[in-house]
Amino acid sequence: HLPLSSPLGLMWREIVELSRPKNVVLAAVTVPLGAHLALGGAWNTQALGLVALQTTSAICFMAAGNTLNDIADISIDAKAKPHKPIPSGRISVESSTKVAYTFSLLSILFMASGAYFTEDPYPLIAIWSVAAFLMYTYDAGLQTKKSGLIGNIAISLMVGAVIVFGAAAVSLANTEIVIYASVVAFFANLAREIIKDCEDMDSDEGRNTLPMKIGLMNARSVAYVFILASMVTLGLAHYIGPLEYHQIVFHAPAIFILFSLNGPLFHGEDHKAQQNVRLGMLLGLIAFAIQVSVL
């Protein structure tokens, strides 16, 4: 192999690991979902092309953010997760930085290309710009990651914004059901970020996370409150929103998984809990898509 410090010596496996495939898959699903909700399932060739461009932009954006996060966390990961690409020495910080910048540039290019052909490009540009600011200030500048709950909110805002970004790709960012879905995702992900801080409490050096401030059990309780907030928002979408009340049955699997989190949280099973939140989010978003298709 070529030296790891050389861009030509980069291994695809390390690049994929840095991008965090599970998180990237979520982006690959949520951008088309936002467009699907906004379009009411009425796709056409132009919409497919525009959404494909913005989905690729979101994937590159998330890969860049995850790579930058691994670079910032190298000292923490060296103790807690030494098998990861950077602390294990399989890829250098210099090469990882080049990977992050490449992903960032690709994200801008794909976003700009789609915006050029979009009827109303301004929401797209605004959402991407705000998300870029939140991503940059998470690990650099303001370093909101060290502020605990503020950093959790920043990440969760980006997760919710991805759905609106998908709707903006087809110039329908203000669609009611899109807003509901993004708020549900925001609250659920905020709970997951807090639970992840509980899981990583012993290795989170230099941070002032919510579990550090109020204790593990209190932080888990706050996380569950945000889970309930996502469920309330979901209920409103069916009770007073654009969805039929009886169609909440499509959300039954997601609701069951999220409500049952009190067990793992009470027993301190943080890893299981945060993984279940991600699964519940994915099932919930799929249920939104199904309901739009059958309306």
C-alpha cells in the first residue's frame, strides 16, 4: 500500500468508516422522504432528478461532518474507541482532513447544481447554509459540542432539517406534513443524543454534557420526555394535522419501540436505548411515507 499520509494511499474502507454508513443511510432515506411527503407521492422525472442531486449533497454533507467529528475526537476515541480509523493509525489526520474537505466541496456542488434547476432555490440554499454553520460550530469555532445540550440541539436541528431539505428540493418546503415529520425527528433525535452522552459519559473529556450536569438517571428521564414530545407531535399530525386519525396504526411499530424505551433507560442500557431510538425514527418516517401514499 502507499503511505497513509498520501491521498492516493487512502483505503475505501477507511473513507466509508469515517462517513459512518448507518448515519449516511438515514440521510439517503430522509431527503427523498421529505420530497415524497411534499409531493404527496406524485413523482415525475424532474422531481426524481432534483431529489437525486440533493440526496447526494446530503450524503456528502453528513460524511464530511462525521469525518470532521472523528478528527476532533481523536484523543477521546484513542481511549474509548481505539479501533476507529484515525486512532488506530489506519488513516492520518492530514488525509482525513482532505477527505472531509472533498466531501464538503462535493456537497456544495451537488446542492448548487440542483438549486440551479429548482423553481425556488432560496430555501435550499438557506437550509444548507444554516446546517453548514451548525456543523462547523459543533466541533470548531463556538464548539457547541462541549456545551452539552446546546450541541445536542444543534445536531437534532440538522436531522430535522434534512426532511425539509428534501421538500425544498421540489420547492415545497412549507408543506404541513413535512414540518410535522421534521419536528418528530428533531425531538426523537434529541433524546438519542442525550442517551448517547449517557453512554459515553466516562470517555467524554472536556465536555459539559447533560448527564455530567444533572446525573445519569435525570438525563435519561429528560431524554424520555423528549421521546414523549415526539409522540405528542405525531399525535397532533393525526388529530388536527393533515393525516387521518385512524392512520396512526401505521405508526404502531415506531410508537411501541419508542414508548418501551423506559425499560432500557431505567436499567441503564444506554446503547440498546439509543439504537432503538434510531430504529423507531426510521420506522416512523417510513410510516409517514406510507400514509401519504394511501391518502
